[in-house]
Amino acid sequence: MKSQQKIVIFSIIGLILFFIISGAIYKNQKSNDVVAMVKEDSALLERDYSVSIGNKDAKVHLVEFFDPACVTCADFHPLVKDIMKKNEGNIRLTLRYAPYHSGSDYIVKILEASRKQGKFNETLEMIFKKQLEWEGFSGPNMKVIWPLLSQIGLNIDQLVKDMKDPKLDDLIAQDLADAKKVGATKTPSYYVNGKPLQQFGYEQLKELIYSEL
Amino acid sequence: MVSDEINNNKTWIFLFFAFVVAMIAMLGSLFFSEIMDFVPCTLCWYQRILMYPLVFIFIVGMMPYDKKVLKYSTPFVVVGWVFALYHNLLHFGLIPESASPCVQGIPCSTKYIEWFGFITIPMLSFIAFSIIAVLLYLIKRRDV
């Protein structure tokens, strides 16, 4: 009896260890693949149309794939801004869209249209700050968003017009295709100088950024 | 008495193998979803719901060996096997996708892997449920 119990316990431990080790090897391998892929084709992380914030010649290039409807993205936005402020001029942030929630692509179009009016940052701040108010189960609640947009001082008629630009659909499709290629299946996904953030978390992100500074 | 003990030992080994298969199925499916980031479809969830408890039922039934383990595990294996069969028929195109319950999210006809041209994730599930079913049948034949 005793030996049977030992066999069971050892096989449980063995199988779990095998799972953990092979998982770590797989993730590491995947991360190396992404680093190599990005080195070959840097456009995967930044297209010429992509939003870029901060000093052009900054030491650290941080790329974030985000979804305007994603709660964690909203939580992390001020944290990233804070890190950038503390290292003024040393970090450049590129924002890429990964609208995985239903209706999120509509918000992306609002952001891109607001960019034409020079109010991208204000709009993004508002979208994240008021996320709990406008986000519904089946998509964004536009009744809440429109008044907020005009409060910022956006010309709504122009905004609606710009949102109909078919180029925006191509832009979103391109961002989603790039996200898939570099493995940004969850949002937010971060890349620091082409290296993916392997273990998600604020401390881990900070560590990765500071290791490149 | 002695032959009874030998018999018990053999059935224990069958049960142990059933446990190993269930555990590999559980960790394997977790590997696909948590490490390779494959999103499980609805049918995969039903099969998981029926496979994961088997691991724990078998562990309890092995330490020490308890004949009743058969009674408790059979419903999970039978229902899980039927789901796996249905999912495979869907993959082979024998049941049209329109007749499947998965319309939102990830369609159950999505093939994430295709090793050697025929081993898909639902196929692995079907193989696992089948092996466990055979092992349980062997235990039943010896125990009665």
C-alpha cells in the first residue's frame, strides 16, 4: 500500500514539474523568436502611421498593444505615463491598437479621428478614465461617449466624418495582423526595444524598462 | 486471498494508468490554453469539465484502492467521450458547423494543431477518453 501511494505522489510531482519546465522552455523559445523576427522587420512593432509619444531619439523604445475597452490597459496607462515622466526624454512610447473587445474598433476610430484634431492624448485619457461608464456588456455605450467627446472640445461633426475614412479599417487590420505575428494576443502587451515582456506585471515591466535605460 | 491481492494489484495498475492519462490530458490542455495561448471553444470547455474531475476521483480511488471509483468515474467518462466524438465528427465535416452550438467566439471547427495530418486537439481528447474507458472496462471485468 505504502509503495503505491509513493508512486502516485511521485508521478503527480513529476508530471507537474514536466509541465512547468516545458512551459518555461516554450515561452522562452517563443520570446527569442519574436526578438529575432522584430530585428529583421522592425515595422512589425511600429508602422509609419503609428502614434508615437516622446523624444524621437530616446534610448528606450516602448511599444504597447492596447485595447481601449480593456480594464488592465486603463489601469496601466497612468503607470506607464509615470515611468515616462520620471525618465523624461529617455523613453519613447508607440501605441498600437489591438481591439479584441466587441465594438472596440469603433473607439479606435474615435481616437484616430481625434488625432486629426490634435486631441489624441486628451481623448485617450478620457476614454480610459471613463471606461467604467461607457463600457457595456455588448460594446461601447455611445450615448455616454458623445457628450464626453464634445466636453474635450472636439468638433463632433468633423470627428464623425473622419471616422468614416476606409483607411482606418486598413490601419486596424494591419495593427491586428502585426499583433498576431508578434504574439500580442492579450492586452496590454509590451515590447521594450524589441523584447517582449514575458511575465506580465507592473514591477516586471518597470524592471525591463530600467534594464534598457 | 493471495490471488485476490494479485488481482487487486493489477486493477490498481490499470487505475494508475487511467489516472496518468487523465493527468496528461489535463496538463496538456492547460498547456495549449495557458502557455500557447489557444482560446478553448465551447465544446473544449465541456470536455475539460468532464476530464479534470477524473484526475481527482482517480487519485482518491487509488490511495488506497477503492472499488467504488468505477461507479463514480463512469458518468464523466461516458459523457466526455460523447462530447469528444461529436467534436471530432464536426472536425471531419460529418456534422455541418451550422448544427454546432458554437456560434460566438471561437468556432469549434477551428483547428489549432494538426500533427501528422490527423492529430488535432479534439482527437487527443477522444483518444484520452477512449483509453480511460477501456481501462475502466478492464477493471470492471476483473473486479466483478
